[in-house]
Amino acid sequence: MLSRAELVAQPLLLNQGNVQAKRAEIKAYFNQTQDTYEALFTTLACDQAFYERPCSLRHPLIFYFGHTATFFTNKLVLAKLLPQRINPHIESLCAIGVDEMSWDDLNDAHYDWPTVAQVRTYRAQVREAINTLIDQVEFSLPIDWQSPMWPIMMGIEHERIHLETSSVLIRQLPIHLVVPSALFPVCPHHGHAPENILFDVPPGLVNIDHTDPVETYGWDNEYGQHQAHIDAFKAAAFLVSNQEYLDFVDADGYHNPQYWDDEGNRWREFSPVKHPTFWLKKADQWHLRCMTDEIAMPWNWPVEVNALEAAAFCRWKSQQTGRPLRLPSEDEYLRLRDHTQAQTHVHLANVNLQHFASSVAVNTVKTGDFFDVIGNVWQWTQTPIYPFTGFKVHPLYDDFTTPTFDNKHNLFKGGSWISTGNEINGHSRYAFRRHFFQHAGFRYIESNHAVQTQFITYETDPIITQPCEFNYGDAVPNLSSLPNLAQACAQHAINALQTDAAMAQRQAQGQLNVLDVGCSVGRSSFELARYANQVTGLDFSARFIKVANQLKERGSILYTLPLEGDIMDFKERTLDALGLSDVAQKCTFLQQDAANLKPIFSGYDLIMAVNLLEKLYQPRAFLATQDSRLNPGGLLVLSSTYQWDTNITAKTEWLGGYKDTQSGENVTSLEGLQAALKDQFELIHTHEQAFAEYQNLRHAHCKTAQITVWKKRSVS
């Protein structure tokens, strides 16, 4: 049985010590993380609670209970540290869909959720596998991005994030589905709030130069360089308390549009609740919903609201006082933190479950003139998350931050009572949509200085810019006779559909449904939408999906293109210029692992995969499921250079390009395809398609892909 003290995590340093001691520390940190996360779910009153959806745009808690273990498995298989998956069914259901969503995959009819007992068994299997891996993996110090220990640390810190986000979801469940726990006690102390007062914060420099290797684990958005000179400003001594916020509620602030910006007013009109989410009215008295309890309103605790509510309060307060009050920027928060040296006193703050499983009074933890600079609740800023100079994406987790570089996700700082590990290490940068709520409140400042709230960034990472140019760019210089491969493959697919009477009829009836697996940044999907009624594009890379969705929503992308050396060209590509803007809304782009697709991806008339097979670790397993995803008479279109790489696909999994061990004869990849598909498909067309990949103005790679078109056999 865990004790309260065992829930408090000690910081783990990655750049000092010896390997033997560090191995033991990581193992203890991993198991403590697992124990704490599983203890959180003991606050659910019954198994039914795992399957209730706390929020209409989030999965039920059974998903999150399985998700953190699934994350470990997926990342460690990808890093080639685990030889194989542990439970493909659970890993398919619990891999993707963490963030709030509005697409059809939230339909519970699409999910055959495992039982709680099955997930517990799965978590135990994953725990055993990772403990064994920690014991055996060879590594050296410091532990950096290239270390085999890094993906293990990634999984640990990922679970610590979900310790907090799952606690918010539990807080949203009906109260009868949760039970109080001695491990997660609510602070019993509350009363009247102190009157807020503003104190000076002197000018200063914010200087960030965070590069690998680092002292503690970090997510990609923390790395890079950033400098800013911050003018003097005044800041509230206290976080805004429930009592201070009540004045805004009583002043009908939720009914007055002048205090809200356009986005805030849309949310205000949508939301039926005209007060903070966790406030409850009982017998005309305000109460507060904590994680597992409903208590009389603690007026001296910090209010918990979303960023839109916080900004509206600031506008109202500014009007009431005649002072320029607003939320701080990220840099202003950092300046306040540096001025108070609050990070050096994090051991005193209400973080890391070291006090209570709730907020405490806003005048409890003081540093300098200010209280709760770190801890109690997260603090919203006005700053949308953006990349620092030198930002790079870790190849094992490309979708941690990049989907949030959209000016719609605001940073919040400081951590809450349940923030642990990376969340409170001083470098972390977490951001949520402005209508999202967490254990988050705010502090206002007084300043006439404008805050940058729009960041226009060109994609500069070659991992993204090369696919952008390959899909949407001009013909490669001096190779203009070579077509765009995505467009060419889509045209072969469309030709095959048009010459098939049944498919042509479905198209005429507006029923043609297409799946584009490995869609990259979306060109092939948009091209298929010229003919199809609906196209679903899937890719493993969230960064590719982000680009495709940006094109769908905005119609354009910006990226840099190398000319020679460090000389770059700046490109804007639009769907309108390609004649694709009118069909873009037919496309839906989703992140999925092609090697482990969910069962819901079925009922298609055409499935296309452009140069995907050579990127899969089990191409035969992928091919084996395609007939079940196609309607009768459906078409499968594949293209591949057959450039097999043992770093991606074990030689035993190659479709061809080897000698048969029995006959000694050469086996081509086309022969391997035919052997894999012959029982379900008939080969109806092949084509050799040359294409070029731009590198710089005078350097290109010329390749040839073999396009094959297959028709699903009729059931005899």
C-alpha cells in the first residue's frame, strides 16, 4: 500500500553520477511513476467510471489508463528497444486520440474497449518489459537525445503529464463515480481571501540557451535560444482568488460581451455555464468541485478558469480600476520568476503532491513580495506557444509540440499541486487551447506594453520542407519532364476507377470513399478528391498531418527551400494555384500508424499507399489487412521504389530484393507483392514512374517507383 510520502517524486538528474547508480535511479523513478498513476485510478468508484466520458470531446478514462502503457510500447518498438508489440489490440485503441477531438472517431460504436482487468494485465506486462529493459540496456552518461535511455525517460515523463490530465478528467466525472482517498487529501484550510495588491517588477533580461545534453529531461519546445528585454511592470501579489473572481461573476461579466474578444464571445455563447467550470451552486451557496469531493467554496483559494475567462476578467478589472491590467506574456512571467528566485524554492511550493491534492490559500507560499509564483495552479499567459530559435523535433515524438504552433494554444506556467517531474523543472513549456481548462488560474499584471499574440513561422526543418516541396513545389530544375509523384499516383488510381464500371457508378452517385495511407503532407489526398466523394488521409507523422490540415483550412503553407549552402528561398504554396481548393473540404486528415490501423478504417472503394511499403517494419502485415478494409471489387493502388533498409524493415520482412533460401533464385519485390496479395487481389496494371526529389538548386535525386493497381477478387 502506497503512502502519501511515496507519491512525491524526487528530481532525476541525467548528466551526472555513474551508470550503475543511474540505472537504479531510473528504475525507481519508473516504478514510482507507475505506482502513482495507478493509484490515481483507485479514486474511481467502480469499473463503470472507466467508461463514462467526462467530457464530450475526450475519450473515457479507460483510454487514458491504457494510453500511457501503450505510449511506452509504441515508442520503444519504434526505437527498436522492444522486439515486438505486447498487445496490438489495446495498442491500436489506446495510441492516438489524447487531445480533445471533434471527428467521428469519438463515436463509441467504433471502439471495443478492453475491460479494466485486461488493461491492468497489459500495464503489468509493459511494466515487466520495461523493468527488464532498464536492467539490460547499454547506455552512458550524460543521457541525451541519442541515448537508448531517452525514450524510457520520455515514456516516464509522458505518464507524469497524464497523471495531471487524468486528474482533471476524474474531476469532471459525476461525483457518485469517484471516492475520496487518503492518498489524495483535500486541503481543509480555507477562509476569506486577502485583498490583492500590485508590486513592482524591475526591468531585466530573459535569456534562454537550452541545448542537449541537459540536466533533466526536456520536451522539444524547451530547446533553443531566446532573448528578450522586459520593461518594468507591476504584478499582482496573489493569484486571483475565488473571492476576487466572484465580483466579476456578480457583475454579470459572463453576460456582457464587451469584456470578451471574438473567440471568447463564441465560447461564452456556447457554454451554458456562466461561472467557472468547477463552481457549483447548492441551496444558493457556492461550492467547489475538487477531484473527489464537493466542498463549501474556499474563497481564498485560486480561481480555476480557462484563458478566455481569465482575459475577460482582466478587461473587466481594468475598466473598474482605470489601470492597464492584463495577463502576462511568457517572458513577463519568466521575469517575475527570476526576480523572485522562485525556482530555487520549488520544494516549498504546492506542487508535486507534496502538500495536498488540491489548491491551498493564495497567501500560503511567499517568495519576495509575491505568492505562488510557482505552484498551486497553473498560470495562463497571453503568449501562444511558438518555437525558439534552433527548435528541433525528437524523431520518436514529432507530435508533442508541433501541432500546437497554430496561435491557438496559449502557454501556461508554474505548475499545479499535481505537477511533477518535467512540469516543474523550470524549463517546461506547456500550452492548451484557450477554451481548455486544467488546474489553471491566473495572475494579472499592469503594463502598457503590447504582447505578441501572432507568430507567423516558415517551416525550416528539412524533414518537413522536403516533403512540402516534393508534393507542392515546382518541377525540379532541368528535370521538368518528370511529374509530381503524388499527382501521378493519384491519376493512375483515378484512371483505374473511371475504367471500372462499378466504381464509376459509385462515383456518379457520390458514394466513392477513398483511403490514402501514408498521405505525407496531403497532395495525393487532394488529388484523389477531384474524383472521390470522401478521402481520408492517414500518416504516422503528426507534423505531416498538421501541414495537410493547414492546407485544407487555410489553403497555403510557408516553408524555406535551400538554394545553395546557407542561402535559402522562402516559398508559399497554395491549393488554389494547383486547382485543388474547391475539393479540399472532401478530405479528412488523421494521424495513424499504418502498421496498426484501427478497425474503423474500412468500407473503402480505393486504398492508395504512395511509397509506404519500404517505410514499414512489417509490410506483409499491412498488406494482409487491406482486403478487409475494401468494399467488394475495391481497388488497391501501391507505389514503391523497393528501397529496403534494414534500419527500418528487418530483412526477413522484405517483400523482395533477396535470394530464395531454398531455390537460390532472385525474388523481386513485385513477386513478393504478388505472393502476398494473390489470394485476395488480381493485378490489373503496372507502371514504372520516374520522379525527382529536390535537394538544392543544382542537386536532385532521381528515382523510379513501380505503381501497381490491384482489384479485390470477388468472393466465390
